[in-house]
Amino acid sequence: MQQLGIGIAFTGSGSCTPSFSLSNQMLSQVVETSDEWISSRTGIRERRLADADTSLCAIATEASKQAIAMAQIAPTDIDLIILATSSADDLFGTASQIQTQLGATKAVAFDLTAACSGFVFGLVTAAQFIRTGVYQNVLLIGADILSRWVNWSDRGTCVLFGDGAGAVIMQANPCDRFLGFEIRSDGTQNACLNLAYRPQPKELITGVTISQGAYQTITMNGQEVYRFAVKKVPEVIEKALYRSNMTPAEIDWLLLHQANQRILNAVAQRLNIPDEKVISNLANYGNTSAASIPLALDEAVRQNQIKIGDKIAVAGFGAGLTWGAAIFQWGR
């Protein structure tokens, strides 16, 4: 059993997306595509894009403020900030910038990178700090601005991604609401989804060559990622449910990484979970990477769709390749 040590509660959520919305019709002016082509294959109709003046720190900070307010704590109560992201403003990390913007003077802060699985990996990481009694109040953020790294002439990838941030507050609690998890990685499939460094040799002095390059744009083998997701995600959810002593029928909500509506549908069908239990906001935001789960979670909470005590199965999957699932109850 994973429910050892101190219990964990999920007490606040928040989200933030850039104001500019790029519709499929507008995107057809950038690359050869159409609304019908994109929506029929992905379920996406529009996505939010950050402008040149919008930082990851800014949208992550706003999502965090909302989560802190819902949890009814002060920024100075936060012990730990984990930022799950693959698109930090600073390659050395952005979490500490968020800490300063929030005034969370007691908190230690660090970035965690696991691409689209980042939020789920962050949940598991945060839980360990609470379980051992080291920290009481954790702010977990999932945020990405992948529009920075998209090849806007590649219609296979540019139609998918959007920008956004979501956050949750996790707190030590007498009643344990974090029920179980399972996380996995398989580096043999790393080439399926990449945002890779492209080295440029530079001769520093005679006989000494170093690399000073830059990152290239996102590349993806969509068919392989699809096959991977529909096979591995149901398996990892079932494992997390087993660890939680639950069955799929006991789930109130299935909340998957918002990558492709076909994947969401296929996973739900494999688990025999009815459509009305599947949370999806993919049509409005596209794939926001590490932000997608907390962004959808916050919307569902604020729309009173998710209620106190509801059991939620979340699962992330993506580059690495990485995937994982967690089962938790909303509230204390």
C-alpha cells in the first residue's frame, strides 16, 4: 500500500491561459490545413498562444495565486513549490522566480521536467515530501509555453499545441485523499517525441572543439505516440487503481492529459468508463503539455463539476517516453 505516513489533501486549484486564441480557421492562414482536418483528427478547435511579452513565470504565478486563494492559505504558508515544465523562461529554472512573485518566502522551489507527464510526476514527488512530514503545504504547478518551440510550417505538430498554466495546493491532512499511483519511463522510445539540442561545433583553440548550439523545434511520430498511449495509459491507470483498492467503476472522473480526443475516447473505452465521466477541454486549449491536467481540473472544480470527495483518476503521457497515473479525492 502507498497510503503510509501522513495523509494528503487537495485543497485548491487555479489556472491561467494567454488571452489570444488561435482558431483552426486562423491557423489555416499559417499552414496548409483546415478546421475539419484538425478537429476530426484531434478534437481541437482553438488554442491559446502567449505573445512575445508573456512569460511562463507570469501565467504560472497567476494560476498559483488562484490556487492559494481557494485553499485559504497565505503564500508564506507554502513550504515547497514544484514547477512541472518543459519550457522554462530560464534554462536554470523558473520556479524560484515564481516563489519571489508570490512572496512565498519560506518555500523551496525547483523545476521538474517530464514533458506531458510532468504534472503527474509532480503529484507523486510532492506526495513524498508530505508523507514523510518534511513539508505541510505544497504548491504544484504545471505550465508550458510550447508555442516557443513549435515548427509553424509542420502541420503534424503545430496544430496540436497551446500555452497555459494550472496549479494545485496539496496539504498534510489527517484523512488521506491521495489513494495510489504508478509512474513509468521507457527511453527506448525517446525518438518518438523530441525537443532536442542541435550542437554546432566551435573550435575554441587549436585542437579543442566545443558545442555551442540551440534547441530545435518539436518533432513527433504521431502514429507511434498514439499507439503507445492507447496501450500503456489504460494499463498504468489499472495499476494505480489496484494500488488504491479500487475498480474503474468506482471512479467519478477520468482526467487524462489533453493530447488528442481520440486517445481520450480509446482509453475510456478500454476501461469501460462512460463518456459522461471523462473530462475534456481539449477543443478550447489544445495540448498544453504539463498544464493540461491541472487546467482541466481547475475548470471542472470551478464549474462545480468536480465536488468535494469525488474520486479522480488522472494520467499523463508523453516525451521520454514517460507515463503515469494517480488516484485522488478532491478536498479534505
